[in-house]
Amino acid sequence: MLRLEKFSIGVGDRFAHQAQAQLRACTLAAERGITVIPVWNKSNREHSIIGSQPSSVRAAADAAVRELNWNGPYHVDADHINLDSVDRFLPSSDFFTIDVAHFIGHPADPATVDDFVDEHPELIGTIRIPGIARPMMMTPESVAAIASKYLVGIAEAGRIYRFIESKKGRANFITEVSMDETDLPQTPPELLVILAAIADEEIPIQTIAPKFTGRFNKGVDYVGDVRQFTCEFENDVAVIAHAVGHYGLPATLKLSVHSGSDKFSIYAPIASALVKFGAGVHLKTAGTTWLEELIGLAEAGGDGLAIAKQVYEKAYVDREALCAPYASVIDIDPARLPSPSEVRSWTSEQYIAALRHEPTGPDFNPHVRQLLHVGFKVAAKLGDRYLAMLKACQEPIARNVTYNLFERHIKPLFLAN
């Protein structure tokens, strides 16, 4: 089976121009003795907005690996796919994030639930899991309630997995199951039941993306109780270790943190948990590279700054349409957004100061950053003009992309201890 290494980072690249700069961040980690595997990810929605094909992600990743002589593994993720969208990703992807959040909460057939409870007597009673302070008390009724909530989604994951397997072969891809886009975090008993059901479906899952407490807004820091997040993360790691031992799931199974870019306040707790449990993690950082492109364009000045301002102006005008698909993962106060006329007067330094994610910076504006995060559609509509500017300003863009991924993401997560 294709194996996902212990530490991996999902590096989204909206316009497929920064793969080499992203990979350079991983080479810097390798030079310091830590292997962090790049996984280039791009969702069907992003391809549809930009007008790109999944093959472009593979081509960019392969080219970057050749240019930098990267000798480690690397992968291309078909991000948030389902049966309707998976076909176009099959030739170029070797990592599939199966998204079943839509199916969670659809009540399972009562007979199916009863069968699950009967087949898992180990889930009934007092369950002590190393790393979790209090034992879990589970009854037939509580297990049935959890199963009823999740079995429909897990069965759908099984169908999608088996379809991919039929096309690519069991040993040729990595499977993630995503259930983070739900209203409430999964509790440790819920995660344990979920993993037991995934094992029943014979899905060789290597990463799972649960919902955590707090807000994981696009491109900005975590909003929530860091202590509560730390407890949830550590409990989930402990449940995974328990499930691997009891259900024969792959030993490589680890947590995947979605919308994980720029969540600076939780990186230290994650890093501590990885050391405490000897665990791995997969961190998805899709949109942060696109914002570093804008920073690089602004830093270049001239036409680069002009096009960065144009992207903001159009995003400001179209903000309702741009924000609607991301309503659950952004918090933008329109009153905190500068007017396009004000931004037109900005220097490079002012644009960068508003956008660059320096949470304590006096001029940092998280509302601007979130709006531009979802505003990549504006750049896509500029077409060749925008892509030509990326090439013209590649040096400052690449420098910012590499610095951001390495210094702000990889170092605090994987090199802090």
C-alpha cells in the first residue's frame, strides 16, 4: 500500500505556479533533519472556478520535484471529492480526500444500526484509552445513537473508496475521510465508533479530518478556546492509536487538520501532542500560498501592485457572491474593509501590511485577508494577464511563499521541539 509519511503538509496552489517555492520549504525542513512530505491539493470547486484541470496539479508538482531534485515522496490530492467529481482526478491523483460531511446526520437504517451494535461488543461498557484521563462509558443505546448518525456517511465513503480502488488498484493511492464541515466536533466515543465503522468498510484510511471546536476561518488564526482544542486534539490522537491497535487500521493513520494554514495559536499545542504521543499529522494549507502571491505582487510594485489592487477592488465589489460559498469559514465585517478608493492610494508597504498575517501588526487587517482569500476567482477572470504577472514577479512571490510555509507553518509545527 502506498504509505503516507508521518509528517505531511497540504500545499494548495490556486494557479499552479508556486510548486517549486512550496517544495523549497520542505527542502529547508529536510536540511534540518525533519522530513515533511508535500501533498499538492486542489478541490473540484477550485478547478471549476479557475478553469483548470487536475492534470495541471500533477504537472506542476512533477516539474518542481525535477527542478529541486527532491528524492522524497510527494503526492497529489483530489481534495473533497465525491462520486460525482472523482472521475476527473483518477489519472493524476494518488491521494483522495473523501468528503462525507453532507451525509452525516442522515439516520441509518435501524436494522443496520442493530447489526453494528451486535458486531461490536467491545464498544459497550467502560473503555480505557491510554492518553485520555477519564474512561469512556458506552451503552448499547449510546453506540446505536452514534452509529445512526454516522453510518450513512461511512457507507458512502466505502462506496467512493471501492470505486477508486476499482480504477487505480488498492496499493496505488492514499485515502483520507473528511468530516470536518459539520456543526459540532466529534467526541472521543463518536470518533471511536466512526473508526470501527471505517474498518468494517475495509477502507485503509491513512488520515481522518474530524471537526474541532472553534472557528477555522480561511487564512487567519484560530478563533476559540485553545485549551479545549488541545484536549480534543490529544483525545483524538489517543483514540486513533487505540483504533489502529484494535481494528487493524493502517499504522500510518493520523489526524488531518483542514483549513490549517495560519492557525498560529494552535501550532504549539499540536507540536506538543505529536511529541507526547509519537504521532504524525497532515496539515492542509490550501489558500495561504495564493495570498503570498498577492503579497509578492504588491512587493514588486508597479504593474504587480496595480493588479493586486485591482483584485481587491473587484473582490470588494463582488464580496457577497464571493463570500457566500465560504460563509461557514469566514467572518468579515464589511465596515472594517477599506474602500477601493482608499486602497488605490496605498503604497506597496501599506498593501502588504494590511494583508500579511502578522496578528500583532498595527496595520494587519484580517477582514481584508479573508476577503482576498476567497477572492481568487477575481484573479482567475483576469486570465493570461494575471498569469503573466505571476511570471514577471516570480522572485518576490517565490521568496514570500517559501518563507511563509517554512517559517510560519513548518518550523512551529515540526521543528519546535
